[in-house]
Amino acid sequence: MQHFAELFIASVLLAGLYAAMAFGLGLIYGVLRIVNLAHGGVIMAGAYAGWWLYETVGLDPYLSLIPVAAAAFLFGVVIYRLLVRRLPRGAAGGVQSLLLLFGVWLILRNIAYLLFTGNDQTLRTSYSTKALSLANASISVNRVAVFFIALAILLFLHLLLRKTYLGKAIRAVAQNPDSCTLVGIPIERIYALTFGIGTALAAAGGLLGATLFPFSPSFGSAELLKSFVVVVLGGLGSIAGTAIAALILAMVEIFSILIPGFPVYLTAAVGFVLLVLVLVLRPGGLFGQRVLG
Amino acid sequence: MTVSPREPAAAKPRVPRGPVLPWVSRQALVGLVVVVALAAAWPALLHPSAYQKNLVTLTFLYICTALAWNWLGGYLGQVSFGHSAMFGVGGFVSARILLSVHVPFAWAWIGGGIVAGLYALLWGHPTLRLRGPYFSIATIGVGEASRLVFTYWEWFTGGSSGLSLPIESGLKARLYWWGLGLLAIMVCASYALRKSSLGLGLLAIKSDVEAAADVGISPTFYQDLVLFLSGLAVGVTGAFYASYFSYIEPGDMFGFVQSISFVLMSVIGGVGTIVGPVLGAIVFVVLRESLIASYPQLYLGLYGILLVVIILFEPLGLMGLFFRIGKLTGLVRPQVVAKAAPGGTGAVRE
């Protein structure tokens, strides 16, 4: 039972990270109807940016979230303005945007190889090995911090989408872009901002992930798949759905080690198996595919 | 677009058709025969060096993978970033067959291909109900998971140290002919697939899944079938590749780079066309040998830049460029363009 509780806490903490990573992917898809394949690349870039800021300037990784997210936001806006905007919308642009953003991902990866080599890096701060003790369990400080920061990010997004003019405009564009132009919403600007926000979320997720796991330039493809599983499970745009889906994914991953004889290397395939199960059992996601509702 | 009933020859009497391959136009058949004859005469006439012959053999294999990828990515519009999984399975299964029993090489290659096709069905049957980008992301997962799992299955793949295959003298020279043969089969199969009712079904599914299902085309069956065929072809090519190098390791066979190259070759040439992937594979090999061999640290970025530039400026790749020039000079009629890549990547959508 003790063991079970520890694993449960571990999955809840991990779920926060997954939810933060996934939300950006879901947001961009919900509004622009584009799957941002550069998501994995930006996750990787965020991890390296945090690591680099810590190694050179000594900036604490949690403080560097703000400059890294801001830079990623600008990067996202630029990518949208320069590249994505030029593609046709809808089904015809689907394959094109996929290949284009895949190309962006490859370029990001190559830059990371050139700058930082292909070796695994870890972000080690003075408190990386510290742990809180709760009852008999001990929990890494970093994991708790990541969880609460991810929670704060999600809460911020919820307020942004619900309470501000920008958020309402984003939701409106997701529902019907044509009507938005009629009531004077600058949809091109909303698209650019949404792309920027989604990219910033990916970078923030990558940075948070870097405080927990080692990373290399190929970091991000597993995270992209996990984000995708969360989006499919939880539906689009709903924070609660995303959170629950992230929790399910994290629990399945963590509890799979309880299965006797379960080989560790198969954890890589857990996300995929879960994806297939969802597709077979509930193709519409757990709560139906609501679009930013 | 009309989906014709199953009497393609009778429906359009004015198009001249050869009696043997009713799907292939006469010009295309002549072109194919000429190209294959040239490739067959090349070693005897010009006495190429071992390096050149090696390069051409590899090009044959790459063309086959590009065409096989194109069946799924071009005809069906389901872009796979995980085709290295079947390439690797084909290679390793054939290697294991060759190492454990004494059978002719061809049997092992076919065996590897069939297992690869079945492997494709295993992950593809559930994921093919995803359309477009969703499917593509799932295939990234398939590729990564396959690479990890097969690297850890040391009893089967030899782990990171790889497997050495039995070596037979003269096999490399013979594989030139096998590769050429496979290439000819793949080109014919691509035409057959495109022009048959199966190909029309795929096109219908690509355009609109629900509408296709309404007129009696089972998306599940058609997609599974084409994925199996694509996996089979990629698997056989992987098996050839394994025998050709007589040494394979999972990091290379299942690598992300293999998957990218399959995508890239079709994109360079023109997704959804038949000549396109062939040209794309040739350009790809030339590019890799000339440019990337000198700057190995830049290849991922170069692939990325190529993808971005092609998609932005000419989504139909070299074929798009060809059609554009043809239209300007009036040499190519617009109908031909529309026919070459129906519902392609968007450039020539009706």
C-alpha cells in the first residue's frame, strides 16, 4: 500500500508536466487545425535554453522559464508569419504543414547537434538531489516544483482563455474564423499569437522536463508522442480534460513497472499502446472532442 | 472525380492500351523498358568502377523504398514517419532466416518482406483509422518504439553490435540485377496500383473518407491492404539492403534518418506521382554522396531546409517544377498535370 501511494504521488507529479507539454499542441491544433510537428523540436530547444542559461549565466532554471518562454513565443510568431501563413488552410494544407514543420524540427535538431553535440546533458542545480519527506515517502523537490509550476501555467491559460478579450477571440476563431472576420477580430494576428503561445508552452514544458530528465538533441520525439496521446485522450482545449488525460498517461507509465517481468525498455512503447487502446475503445477521446469549450 | 466501375478498359475506348498491362499507357511502358534496358546494359558497356556500381545499386533500393512509401503517403495521403520500422524488420528477419536455415537468398528476402508487411498491419490496423496528421504522429511513435525494442532484443538483432550475414561470393554483383528487377516490379506495381480500381479507391479515401465509405469503398480494408503492400515492399528492400551490406545493426536499420529519407525522396520528386519518387531518390543519393558526405554534421538541417523550401515554393517537388515549365512553354497540357497527381499535396488539386 505504501508502495502504491508513492507511485500514485509520482504519477500525479509527472502528470503536471505532461499536461503543460500537451496543452500547446492541443491549442495550436484547435485554433489553426495544424499539428505542430515542430513541437518536439521546441521542447528540446527549451531544455537546452534552460541548461545553457544555467551553465553560463547561472540563472536558476525556474527563473529562466520567463525569458525562455518569451523567446519561444517570438520564435513561434516568426515561424507562423514566415512559413505557416503561406500554406493553404484545411485538408489541402494538412500534409504540407506537417512536412514543413517537420523540416523546422529537423533544422532545430541539427542546430542543437552543432552547438551542444549529441551527448546527453543534465541540468543539475544545488537542490536537484534534495527531497521532501512526507510520511514515510520522500519526494524530490524538483518534481514538486515542476508540478506546481505546471499547474500555475495551466491556471494562467485557463484565465487567459476564459477572462480576457484575447482568450475569447482565440476561442471564437477556433469555432468559426469566417464569422470572426465579420465582427472585426484580426484573425491573422490571433493565429500568430496562438502559434506563439503554443510554442512558448512547448519550450516551458521542455525546460521543466530538463530539470527532471537527461536530454539530448533527439529529446522531444517521445514527448511529442506523449503530448499527442494526452490531446487525443483529453480532447482539445479543455484544461480539465488535458489534466485527467495527462494523469492517466502518467499512471499507466509509472504503474507499468508493477507488472512482474515487465521489461523497462518497453516503457517507451507504453504511450503508443495507450494511444491504440484509446483509438479502439474511445476514438472520440474520453470526453468527446470539444474544441476549446 | 469519378470512381469508375471495374471495367477500366471498356470505359475509355479511345485511349490506346497494351494488351498485357491494361493499366499502363504505351508511352510509359516504352519509357520503362528503355530505362531498364539502359540500366541493364550500363555495367557491360561502360565498365563502371565498384564505387559507381555500388551507388547505382543503392539508388535502385532507395527508389523502391520511395515508391513504396508513396503508395501510402501519396496515393492514400497518410504520411508515415515510421517506415524504417518495416525496413528494419525486413532486414533482420531475412538475416535471421539466412543465419538459421540454408535457403536461397530470395526466399529469405520474401520471408522478411512478408513479416514486415504483417508487422505494418499489426500497428497500422488500429492507427489507420486516424487521418492525416494524427496518423503521422502515431507513426513517429511506431518508429521510435520499434528502434528501442529491437535494439534491446539482443537475442534477435544482436543489439547495438548488430548482426553479420552469411557472405556469398558474387552476391553484390548479382544484387545489382536483383535491385534492377525489384525496381522494375515496383514501378509497374505503382502504375498498376494507381490505375486499378484499388488505386481509385485509395484516391477516393484520400479525398473524403466518409464519401468513399458511402459509395461502398471500405476504408479499413483498402488502407490495411495498401499499408501491407507498402510494408512488404519496404521490408523486401530492407532485406536486400541487409544482404548487400552483409552487416546490419538496429540503430541504422530502424533509425529515424531512414524514415526521414523515405519521406524526403518522395517530397523532392513529387508526392503522389510515380516518376517523382524515382527522380527524388536519384537526387537524394547524389545529394547525399556529393554534399552530405563532406559535411556529415549538417545533414539533418539540410534535409529540414529542403523540406521547408520545397513545401513553401513547390509542394509537388521536381514534378511540380516540370509541370510549371511545361505549362509556361505550352508543352504539357493542363489535363496531364491534373492527372499526374490527383489530390496531390495540394498544388494541383482540382
